[in-house]
Amino acid sequence: MDSFFQSNHFLLNLPIAELPLSENFKLRSKLMGFFTLQDIIGTRQKELHELDDYSEHWYFEFIDFLRRKGLLNLIG
């Protein structure tokens, strides 16, 4: 396993509360039951859109964070 994969796997499993994301993102994630980025990635996009606390702004922040970390390819 290369170090890029290991560091990204580690990042995906850190608590969202510890990541450099907005307080709004952290709150919405918690309300939707997501505690790591891996939780979000493991949810189908259609299901995300149907959650009560989902917002486009929240999703775009998620996508932008993954893009900046070189992890956008993880979205299926």
C-alpha cells in the first residue's frame, strides 16, 4: 500500500469534526448521521439528496474538499 493511499484512507476516516471544513458542514453532517467522509462516500448520491438536512451548499463543500485533496475519483 503506498503512502498516498494510506494518508488518504486515514483522512477519510478522521472525524468530520476534526477536519478543516465549515461549522455548517460539520453540523449538517452530524444531523444526517455522517461522522467521517467515508460515511458520506459510502452513501449513494440519490440517498444523500433525499436526507432532510441535505443542501447543495453542503454537497459542494464536500466535493470541493475531495477535489483539493485529490480524492474526487472516490465519488461513484
